[in-house]
Amino acid sequence: MQAITVRDREAGLAGLSLTDLPHPHAAENDVVVRVHAAGFTPGELDWPATWTDRAGRDRTPSVPGHELSGVVAELGYGTTGLSVGQRVFGLADWARDGALAEYVAVEARNLAPLPADIDHTVAAALPISGLTAWQGLFDHGRLAAGQTVLIHGVAGAVGSIAAQLAREAGARVVGTGRSAHRERALALGADRFLDLETERLEEAGEADVVFDVLGGDVLDRSAALVRAGGTLVTIAMPPKVRPKDGRAVFFVVEPDRARLADLAARVRDGRLKPVVGAVRPLTEAPAALAPATRARGRTIIRVTED
């Protein structure tokens, strides 16, 4: 099969190449999925699991891309809950080959059924961003109706979904970003937008939940904006500065089949719209994923035509 692989850690995105690899094997409780569309997170080339397996052994050439949508092609021994020919979407395992390939072996529990009326390219943009947004807002941030949430990077992949989910939950949404993102943020449901290039972060005011995807100075200064009893949530790095009278949480997204199904239902109903940008074929993935060519919204790689 054809796949995008990486071999040289120092090369970064320039090290992506199209390669022929053996067909994956379905281990116990696995499924092999024929990939129709896949998503890629640039930061994953810095993740240790991209380069070594769980025992710390080198596993290159490795296949990146951990969001996928496709059709079940094979069931491993003991696999239940899914069937051959079923449309599915979800997360490829962090320490195994990912989804920028014609086929990928995935733990069945990491996948959810995909309704027939959701395009694979839309579904591939949903797993990491959707689960991260939900878990950050509600599982860790405990956001409730009537509260205020401050979302940094509100126009990005995670932030855009977080804004829609928070607004639907009855929260007031304040978003931050660059000036070019103002209109998009307001269209996503933000009640207010703060331009980090021209406005002081402190002008955002206090929030019950601050959801950060940026890290650095923005994360440090956000601790002072957390209302008493509130929560600072970040996926960027463990926070150095903590709220005086609140909690600080750093987390990594976890697979959740039931929540993926719930997110898919919201997409079907029109309550949630992942921001999909360019859709490119697998052969163009190395060029499409380079920062200079990244389009507005998530770049999705279409691997197999429907």
C-alpha cells in the first residue's frame, strides 16, 4: 500500500515522503480501516510516540496522521461492535502507524460509526479537535450555562469547535486571536473578540473557564483572568502560573467512542461545523502540509475516493 512516512526527526515536515509499505496486520481487538480521509497535526512530529513504540524502540519509518475516516476492511480476533464494510471515524493510536496511508490498523474502541450523510473529509477533521474541545470545556473546565469562557485561538481547529459547543451550552464566549480572525470568530458564536496583536489580554476580563491552546506568555497571563472557583485549561504545556483561587489543568485528549458519536450527531443536525480548508490527495500530502501552503481551516488529505 502507499503511505506517507517520516524517517528523519531533524527534517520535520520536509521529511515527509510517499512510500510503499506492507499492508497492516489487525491484532487482537483491532480493525483494519481502508482510509478515505485523514487529518494531520503538525506538532505530532515532535511527539516521542511518532518515533518510538511504547517500549522505547525506534519504529521508523512511521506513518503520521492520527485522525481518520474510512470503511472497515478487516476485523482482528475478538473485535466486537464494528463490522466489515461499516463507515467509521476516529483516532489512530499514538504509538502506532497513523492514517496517512491507504490502510491503517486501529484499536476498535478508538472508532465510532459514521453516518452515511457525513462526508469523510468532514469526519476526518473532527476527532482530535472535537474531543479536545469537549474534554477541555466540560470534563476538565466544568463549564455550565450562564458562565463565561475565554478561548485563546478561537478561530483555530480546536478553538472553533470549542466556541460552537460553549455557545450551544449557554455560555458567554470571549475569543482571542489575530485581527484577521475577528469575523470568523464572531460567526462561530463568540460574543466578543479580543485582538492579541492590538489589544491587551487583560481587557478580556474575568472568566469562569479559560481554554488555552497557545501556551507561553498568553498562558501565564491568563491565570490572573480566572474567576474565583474557575479553571484554567490548557493543551499547550503544563502551566507555570496558577490561578489564585482556582484550578489549573493540562491534559492530552483521550479516545471516546460515545463522545465521537455525539459529535457526529451534532454535525448531522447542523449544530456543529468543523472548519475544513483545503482537501488534497495523498500524493500531494508532503507539500499540502507544509506551513507555507496551509489554507484557512483544517487541511484534510483525501486518501480514497468514495
